[in-house]
Amino acid sequence: MSKLILFNKPYGVLSQFRPQEGQISLAEYISLPNVYPAGRLDKDSEGLLLLTDDGQLQHRIAHPKHKQEKTYWVQVEGIPDTDALHRLATGVVLKDGKTRPAKVSMIDAPDIWERDPPVRYRASIPTSWLSLTISEGRNRQVRRMTAAVGYPTLRLVRYRIGDWTLDPIPPGEWKLIEIADTMRQQKSQTTKKKSHAGKPTRHRRRRH
């Protein structure tokens, strides 16, 4: 059985186990040995990060040729107009080329945790939320896409990768799934931080 971890990465956490001075790594949350991130999520982004001990599964999740869909909840500055939404959906020209077509829609603010630290707002400018689904993984792609159409990203939460979602994992917690063959879910077990069994508990940052 291969192992797949669904981790709700908090803001400010690096998508790596290797420690860096003054930074928080995955090692402070996940003690299961021999698992590695399948893809990455920027330090200033939150949400779903997958880790596995299966090299084939890691490749299928992370490699661009498999075009694994990822859905993000994106808080932007301003209220995107029809033209901006159309450009996001049909492809935005970035410095490294035009993006693939995406699925985009305006959504109500999702019922999720408060970010720590809070998002900095400008009182004179409203904010809004988008659901944006892409099938590629360029560096800081979503942020660059919304900036290119005139609506900078304030907060970015990855909700879904393929068939896996954040539900119902709190920030800093993870869920272990055992799978018999690639991409098929067989057994699910919710875990504590640094534990292999029991009810999930809300993460509290270590004191250094």
C-alpha cells in the first residue's frame, strides 16, 4: 500500500522538510518518514499540499504532462469585470508564454479559517473571491494571472488537486490515505499533527 498525505499547509510554511534558519518547514507538522511533496505550494499561499512515499504517484501528481487540475480560491483586490474573467478563462499572456484555458467564476467568500497574519486591505478598494482551476503549474502562476488582468491576489488558498480536496482538514493538520494502486483511494485515516492516529487537533506554532 502506498501512502498519500493530504496536508493543509498554513501561510508562511515552506513546502520542504529541510530546515532553513528562521523559517518553518514541513518537519514541524509531519513526522511520517519517507514521504515527499508531490509538487509545491508557495510560502505565502495556503491550502492543499500532497505528499507521498510512492515515486510513480508523485510523478503523476506533479509532472506537467499529466495536466492535473488544481482549484484555487483567490481573494483579489477589486471586483473583476467580464473582460478580466474572460481573459483568465481563455488564457493570459505572461512573460513565459500564454497560459492554458482555465475555469474561473466569482464566488462568495469561502467559510474558512482566518489567515495569520491577516490580509492587509486598502479601505478604499473592495475585495472579491474567485474560484480558479488550472491544469499547469508555473511558478506563482495564479498570482501572475490575476495581476496581468489588473486584479492583484491578496490571499491564495489551494482547495483541490485532482480528486483530492481540503475537506475537512484544519490548517496545520493532515490526513493519511492508503492506496492500493495509483490514483485510487482505498482507506482513509485522519491523523493528529506528528501522530498516526486519533482526532485531529488545531495546530499551534512551536515556540522557539
